[in-house]
Amino acid sequence: MNRPGIAGRRRSPVRGLAAAAVTVTVAWAGGIAAAATPAAPPHIEPPPSTASALQILEFATASSGGDAWLHAETNVMEGHATLCRDADPAKCVTADRYVMYRRYPRELRAAHAGTGQFRLDAVAKGRVLFQTAFDGTRSYDQNGPVPPERAASDEASAFGFSAIRFAREPGFRVERLTDDDVEGRPCFLVRVTDPSGSHTLFAIDREDGTIRMAAWPTPRGWHHRLYSNFYWVPDPGFRQPGRVRLYYQGLKTVDIRWTSASINRPLPDELFVLPQAPR
């Protein structure tokens, strides 16, 4: 399938800023302004304690890189990970090569179904531990296409973060919940409900606007992710979490260290299709 380039992707209906600009919130009473791509994270004034859910989302977007983050086309993340099946220490393995290829969606109706395109490769000392992919229509693993029932379950666990990128689009609802701490960091809590009725929780750091947690229900139970060790990708000006931990029912199953991220790299559609393994 052929897809248009960056210039052809969606834009928020409330903004007409160019994709190359970084949107930063300079004053909560004064709206937003466009600035050149910064070499370091911009300082964003935190919103007041009485901020609405929409103001909190504006804060998170601006702190993450503004339009460069909100409208990123692709992200290639590389690093390593510890994978613990059933949260059992005896079943932990280390993937010394852990690579995610992500083409972000241009529209979203259901955050916990397959969106955009996605591929993840986990490799240990040259041996493939697993692969998983979504080509925009169909899901795969290292053995090829997976049955629809399993695909729906896998996608419900894998997809969810994009809800925050689309939260201000028509059909979405956002609510502020009770504040809480995440790893000792005071955070705003916001619930995003997508047009399908699915909801996702996000914790936004009250001081620097980083997105510290995302959480939602899945067929495997309650799922939450913790984000930390953030770093700045100067081109195009994008805040990337260096560490991501995945939990199910409160138990940690995956601990990822993203050591690099490449934003808006061209990715061929064929990358997201995994062939049927020989029988």
C-alpha cells in the first residue's frame, strides 16, 4: 500500500502550524506560539493546579516537542530489553537487540486496536526470540500472519499510547482525575476516551510535562506502562523515553532501554509484513 509523505498527514483542526515548527505553550492565558526546532528541551511553564484536562494535554504536548512530537511520521527505536514471561524471574531473558519500527496513525477511532503500522524485533546473540508486526490491516509474528482472534487480543495490549496524540480531535473526551505520584513524581492524571468508548489513563509530570504513565484494560488484565530516563532528539525536537516498563496486573513483564530514536525516517510498507515461516 502506498502512503503519502509527511506533508500529507493529518493536522489538528485547531492548529495550522507547519510540521517543522515546534509548538510551545508560553503562557496559559496567552495561547501558543511557534518557534524554531530547539537543540534542547524547551522550558514550558507548568499550568496552574486548577488546570483543565485540555490544558494539561497542551502542557504534555508542548513539553514533548509540540507539533514535531504530535505529528511525527515514524519512529525507529533501538536498544535492549529484559523479557520475563509470567513475571517469573526464572523465565527472564535479555534481548541485546530490541528494535521497534513505528509508523504513527493519521487518524484514530479505537486506541486499543491496531493503528498505523508497527514492527518489533527481539534478538538475543543473533537468535530471534520473537517478532511481531502490524501492517495496517493484519497482524503477524515470526511465523507469519496470526489468526484474527489472537490478533485482536495482541493489538489490545500493544496499542494505546496514541490516544493522547488524538485526544483533542473530534469524538474524543478528556477528563481530569485525581492527581497522584508516579515513582515519586507528582503527576496530573487524565483519562482519554476515544470514539469507540475505550479509555486510556495518562500521568503527566506536573513539573516538566513528561508523560510518565499510560494504562488501560486488556484481555490479559490491567496494563500499565512506566516511562522514564527521557532524552531529547534534536532533529526534529522530540522527547523520547529512554526506559519503558510494561506491567500486567501490577507485575512487570518487560523492561526496555531505548538507547536511540530516529524520527521521520522513511520506512517501506514491506517492513511491516512478516512472511509465512517454512513448514
